Amino acid sequence: MTIAILGTGSYLPAEVVGNDEIGRTTGVTDEWIRRKTGIRERRRAAPGEATSDLAAEAGRRALAQAGVPAERLSYIIVATSTPDHPQPATASITQHLLGAERAAAFDVNSVCSGFVYALSVAEHLLRPQGDAYALVIGGDIYSRILDYSDRKTATLFGDGAGAVVLGPARDRDGVLGTRLLTDGDHHELIRVPAGGSRLPASAATLAGRDHFFQMEGRGVREYVTRRLPEVIHQMLDGMGVDSDEIRHFVPHQANGAMLNDIWPSLGLERAHLHLTVESQGNTGSGSIPVALDTVHRSGLLQRDDLVLLAGFGGGMSVGLALVRWSPVPVLRPLVEEVVAVSVPTPVTV
């Protein structure tokens, strides 16, 4: 059984935060942020919004596009590193918000690689089952864990969530393969030190600002520059796919300047590099599905196009998924009204 992406959806909070606002606390200019990151603005969740709220709205839009009602879902998997609570799983709250009572719901935390990890898990769960469906969501609210005096991190991140519906394909189109890799010896490059079992919350951790997101930017860039081309070439060679066959490359929207620098080394000369980071920022686990939804709803993906999704992030981890695009649902639409989504036009290099 081949498993396909039957629908996509995304949700970005209403508040737009420009570089001038970020610059007031980080001490850098709009020009500096654009040159270093390629980011012009990002979104910020409202005070009453939690990750599950963003995830549920993105999920509703994906389900509407696929024509699959929430009651038909067997699984809901939420990739996030900013959960609503340490427990229960954010996916369980998302399940409640969607009314998907039959779905088993759980979270995946591989930081910014999380969506591809969750996609791989869902695809493997569905493949032997036949008539079953999964909702895979990536979403984060990094605005709640950023130190807004740290220009290395506060300039990069925005809030948002994206989702895909997975289900049985009519033919051989769909998810052709995934590859997951973790280099745990680099786990300290990206971290939130406090709040877990190793460093529980205390007055000392609060005073030390250890509950904020921390990143060694130079080390992360060196890791991605070295590792991402290696893993892409290994995956394509192992699957017998020529790099010239790839038509679309949708990466984690980590940093636009970094992605443009790395792009020539990937060997995907005939592919389009899709960047949405300029207007959305880095939305963590949400960045790949939000970008995929943006590209899909802009009409840029055609039937049989090979699409390579690439996540990389804390752990350190890399996740790849190769998809032969087949946007037609296998079921007749069971949701009558498809939600219209207003999305920014992607920057395609």
C-alpha cells in the first residue's frame, strides 16, 4: 500500500512582527536582520493561543482540502518542541479540538526536524492498514521561549502550524521513502536547558534565564552545511533516484541566507528551492508543512512532480521525505466547504 498526501493546510497567527520591533530589543537593524537571515517579518501568537490551537486550525484546513472528516482519522501526530504543557501530549488536546474521537494521538519532538519524523511514523503506521487516515501536524510557538535580547535567536523565529492528511493512494504515487538521522553527540548545539528532569524549574534556573531557547549558531550552520548534502545524496543514491528528477525542494525554513548559501552544494540543479522564510520566519516544526501548503495552494506543484522535504534541527537531527505529488483525494469530498487560506507568495530561487 502506498500512502499519499491528500491535503495540506496551515495557520499563521494574525499579529505581524517586523524587524524594527525585533531590533529594538536585540540592538540590530532591519538591514542586518535581512542580510543575515533573509527575514522581513514573522507572526506572533495571541496571548490566548497555544500550540494546540494553531495545530487544530491547520488540521481543519488540511482535512477540508482532503475531503476527509475528522471522525475518519486513525492517528493524529503533532510534531512540536513548544507543547501546551509538559503533559499531556499536545496531540491529545488537538484531537479534542477537532472532535477526532477515534484517533490515537501523540507528539513527536525532534525540534525542527519533527514534522518529517512524524510523517515517517504516520506513513509506516498506515501502510499495512489499507483504508486508514492520519493527520500529521507540525507547529510551534517559539515567541514564548525566546530571549528577546539575544540577536542569534530572537531575529529568526515566528509562530505557526502546518498539516497534511495522509491516506491510501490510488496508484504508486505518494510517499516514496523517508530517511531519518540523529547525531546525538551534537545535542548541545540547540537546547532549552531548564524545565526537564535534568534541570528542573527553580528560582535559580529562572534567574539564569535557562528556560529560554539557546543555539550555537556557528556550530548549527557548520553541521547543516556538512550533513545535509551527505544525507540527501545517500538517500537518493539508495533509492536509485537521479538528483535531476527532483522538481521541488521544500526545506526547513531555518535561515534564508544560510539556505541560499547551502543550495549549490545539494546538487539539485533542476529543482526549485522554495523559501517562505522572508514573510514567515522560522516556525520550527511548522516550517516545512506551512511552506508546503503555501507552495501547493499557489499551484506550483503538478501531478507526478518529485518533491523532496528536508528537515534539520536540534538533536542534532536530519529528516528527509521524497514524495511523488498526487493531490487528488481517493475519496469523494466528504466535507462540503473547503476553507480558503490566504497565504503569502513563496520566494522561489
